[in-house]
Amino acid sequence: MASTSVLCSFLLFVCLFHYSSATGRLVPDEPTPIQYHKGPLLSGDISVNLIWYGNFKPAQRDIVTDFFRSLYTKNKSPSVSMWWKKTEKYLSLTSKKPTSLVLTLGRQIFDEKYSLGKSLSNKKIVRLASRGAQSNAINVVLTSADVAVEGFCSSRCGTHGSAFTTSKKSRYTFIWVGNSATQCPGQCAWPFKQPISGPRNPPLVAPNNDIGIDGLMINLESLLAATVTNPYGNGYYQGGEDSPPFEVSSACTGIYGKGAYPGYAGKLLVDSATGASYNAYGVNGRKYLLPALLDPSTSICSTLV
């Protein structure tokens, strides 16, 4: 995962942001130990605001919103909430006092008329993110399959970062993820689509029968864990100027179940009726494929199954 600090002068809404990119790489050779760089992690009550840019069907939006509603809901094991507790483990390591984090689904903003066009730069992504809450927030920008974004497919599948308002009195975090169904599913929707190069194992059946959105979910899940544990670029990550930094999920890219290796996602649960592969249950009978997270105490990629 590439990570860069960028100094900006974006008109009226942001003066500094840090971003990291989720890429479509397969499994790294070995898990990477992760370090804490003494910066703040997200804590307290945080609203998750969804900015839908482009054309999304109601059924596609439900897949995303059900995931966020599953973070704190007890469901059949293994569950989304069990996975989320692995992320929360990092919060207890940085403070002598108990630290809590509660993510609540907030506003949903719909831009179905492509107000900034169908080709978006990094600056436009931050402009879209600024439409959400300006403090105590994660503003999630989701772009539909017909929207091109700078670096999308060629170097990244999504981005996370943080931004100040012009007053510098408040700060929010943001995530961008694109639907890769028509542009690069082999890069950003693996293992539901064969990659262009590398191991050629048969693709898996997507748990919600939507390669684009199920692929988007994998990247969103990964970036959500990274946002909480490295919101401002000085939290948990490993790497430096000479090598791309790894965060809690990108250190385990391509690992979803036990026994994973390059091109093989690992041993997963399979729906007997649909043949779909998954590793977690959510609300409304929903199933998801969640990425492994690096366990801070063992430096081993931890999976649900």
C-alpha cells in the first residue's frame, strides 16, 4: 500500500491531507511487523457519511449500508462484528485509559448527475469528501463503475486520508473506493475475477452476486481498518521512505482464510445454494468476504476462518 503526505492548497475546503491507497496486489511473501508512530487513532463517536457518486442501484447501496450496520451487531459466527473487534484491539494498545470507538451510519449524499464529471482527480475526490461532516467523521466517497478516477486500476483501488477545513479548527477522515466492474475487476475485484497476470486459479463466486460491489467492499473494509488505526499518517504502519508502507490490512493483502497463498484466498465458507465464498455473516442475512488483519501482538495475519 502506497502512503504519501501531500501539501495542498485546495480552494476553500482543505489545506492539508494525507492519503493511502489500496492496491490489487496478491498475497505478500511474509506478514510485516507493524509499528506505532505515536499519532492519534480514531476514537469516540464517529459518523460514517456515504457520498454516492454516479449510478448505484438500491440493492448495491444496501450491501454497503448493511456492512456498517453489522459492525456492532451480534450475528451468526463468524461475524462482521468479530472481525471489527480485531481492529479495536489496536485502540487498547495506545492509551493507559480505556479507549472506545463507535461508528454510526450518518448521512447519505447522492450525486447521480456527476456534478464534477466522470473523470475525477485527487482534488475532486477530496471535494466530494468535504460534503460530509467536517469533524468526528469518516466521509466515504463511492464512485460508480462508469467513473474514472486518477490512478484507479493502474496503481490503486481506493484511498484513505484526512483533511482540514479552511478554518483549521476541525478535521475529518475520508475514504474513496471505486466500482471496478467494467474497468479493472481482475485488479480490484480479485478473488471474484481472475487477475490479468499472476496465478490463474478459478475466480470465486461473489457473496452478494455483484463482482463490482463485492470487490468494492473488500477494498472499503481494508481502508476502514486503516483509517481507524492510521487516520492521519502517524498511527500504525510499517515502512518508510524507501519502501511502500503497510497498514493493518494491506500487510495481509490477498489473505481471507487459513492456508492462503499467492492466487489462493484461503479456505472459506461456501454457500451450498449459490456457491458463493465468504467468511463473515452480517445483518439481514448478508454475507461478506473480509480481509485478514495483522495481529499487533503476533505480527501474524489473523483470519476469521
